[in-house]
Amino acid sequence: MTLFHLTGIKGSGMSPLAQILHDSANEVQGSDIDKYFFTEDPIHERKIPILPFDGNNIRPGMTVIAGNAFPDSHPELVKARELGLEVIRYHNFLGRYMEKFISVGITGTHGKTSTTGLLAHVLSGHAPTSYLIGDGTGRGIEGSNYFVFEACEYKRHFLAYEPDYAIMTNIDFDHPDYFKDLSDVLDAFGEMALRVKKAIIACGDDKHLQEIQANVPVLYYGFEESNDFSAKNITKTEEGSTFDVSVRNEFYYTFTIPLAGDHAILNSLGVIALCHYEGVEVSVIQERLSTFGGVKRRFTVTELDGQVVIDDYAHHPTEIKATLQSARQKYPDREIVAIFQPHTFTRTAALLVEFAESLSSADHVYLCDIFGSAREEVGNLTINELIDKIPGAKHLELGDIQILDTHESAVYLFMGAGDIQKYMNAFKTHVENERTA
């Protein structure tokens, strides 16, 4: 039995990897900072030790997996090399690990996590499936046929992978702290496409994905009839969406999903296409689609004293638009209050106009100070520059959370990739205190 030590075990990829290794009968421990992250909950459930960072955590005989946020000069990684231990970066380890399975990597600028969670859920109804989801969820199933994983494009880390299949959801400009421009992003995805071994399932409604060159078949899905898998005759309700799927213009099946928004239909189409290619029974696909409960921090709804509070990871203008569209579909008769915390100064500066446009479709907008992140703690931009571009937008500080409680029977949409949850939790506490006062 191998002993694995994960430096940065609370990371959104590292946490599910620790869970997978533990479930696969390995001894696992890890280290991280002494700050709560929701990704650590399933680690505690498995009783995997989480230690403070310390070079003394490293012992002979370990395999050390390093989170990508930590430099080679980190004390634990220095100690590991002194002991002659193998130190392997997260993405490189994952690239090796998936070779034992039929692997499916889900990549794209937006929608990776939701699509990964959905595919893992559907395929699990067909055959044993292990999975790594970017919401901090992982599972290692004994005798797995499939391994479904989220493949992140940041710093071209996904080029460490050679999956059997790839689902590509879209290509957009993001991570301006690394990618120079959209052309640079396109180049990375082009390189990734050439590493896929069996087939690519790509959203054909995305003009950039239409240009993907690969050495394997590329199957397209989307709303346009020209796609190999297309959705038509769409009916949307507060409960979700129903749509017909045609395969190369021949009717295949009518699917119903308990999810709102066009992006949810597209994510489902990508999953349906992959499952069709792998010979999954259509009855299994529908049953599993209908029982999908979503992933963490993606349109997570809480009902609270007549108010609806939604927690969502949306941190890019395209994602904000999709999240607001979902809220409008699910709650057509309520006001939408958007509370948004920008994530990183470079992204906010690069997409300032797009952020303003996407947020302007909400009925009310509150903006929190920019969350800098570990890799970019400070910047010259302030939240006021975004506030000035959105008519009626207001600055929200944690100590003034009560100013939100002026919209009766509203939908409160808390969005961001930083620590927006502390604002949401403060608002929930305020509402609960008012109710019991």
C-alpha cells in the first residue's frame, strides 16, 4: 500500500484526488493552511489527516504530490527532495493515473465542473466510474471502467493528459494573468485536441470549437441543426427543461432535465453524445439525468424565510449571464438581486466592460471588493471602476450586509470564486436573526 502526501490537499483538484486515492485503498495524508475551505469536508468525512505545512510532515517511503499553487521552494517539497523522494505535480500525477481507465476529460472555459459532475452521475448508472470534479468531489470505485475528470486549461496544465475522450464545452478568453490573448487560449485548446486518443465531443455552437483540428473524430452538439447531436422543440418551466435530441437529423429521444438555463441543455447534450458513442442505454441516460442533484457552488439554492438565496461560482461575464438566465427561468416572477465579488485584478481589468454588461440584466446589483487570490494579492483597480459602469450598482461591505434586506420575496444571487460565501453566510445569519427577533 502506497503512502501519499498531498501538499495543498484542500485545493479544488487536490481534495478529490486525495479522496480517490483513499477510496482505492491507499494511505493518504496532506497539508494545507489553517483556513476553512468547503473542499475539505469530504476529506474529514474519510478521516484523512490534514496537517499544517511543515517539512517534518515528509518521511521516507512517501510519494509526494504537490499542488500547483506551491513553488519548488516550499519547505515540504525541499525536504522531499533531500530524502530522495519522488515529487510529482498534481496534473502530472493525474495524467499517469488515468491510463488505467477509459478516461474522459471535460474541458472548456466555462461549464467544466457542472458537465463533469453530470457525466460522472450518468456513466455511474451504466458501469463502475471513478471521478474527479473541480468542486472538491472525488470518488475511487473498485473495478472502475471509466475515469471522468475535469481538465483545466490554466497554465496549459491539461497538456499533461492524454484522455480517450474529451468533451469541450466552449473557448473564451480568461485567465489574463497567464494567457496573452484569445489566440493564446485557442492555441492551448488546439494542442489539447491533438492529445485525445478516441474522439472529441465539442459544442458546435461555439465558433472557436468549429475550428478544432484533431487526429480523431470530432462530434458536435448544440442547438443548431447542423450539429451531429442537436436539441430542438425545447420547453422550459420552473422545474427544468424538456427537449428532443436528433442524431444527424434523425430523432433519437425526448429528454427532461431538472436544470434551468440554455447552458444546462448544452451540458446535457455533451453528456448524451458521449454516452451514445459509448453505447449507454437511452433509458439509463434519461433516468440518471433526471436524478442529478448538481455540483457544489453551482446554482446551489437555499429557501430562507420567503427569500431565495443562491450560491454560484460564476466569476466570468459569460458565466454570470448563464446564471442570471437560469434564475429568470426558475423564478420568473421574482426580482433578481445580484451580489458579485470579482476574482483577480487582471481578470476584472481585462473584462471590465463585459462584467458591467452581464450584471446589468439583474434588477439590483451589489458589488464586493475585488478578491485578489494567492497568486495576485494586489492590483491598481478598485471595485469603484466597475460600480461606475453599472447604473444603480452599490458597493457592499461585510459590515453593511443588512442593506440587502430591502427587497421583498427576491432571489439573492451570490456569485464569485473568492470568499463571496462569507457575505452570503452573513446575510443568512441576518435574516435568521430578524426572523427570531
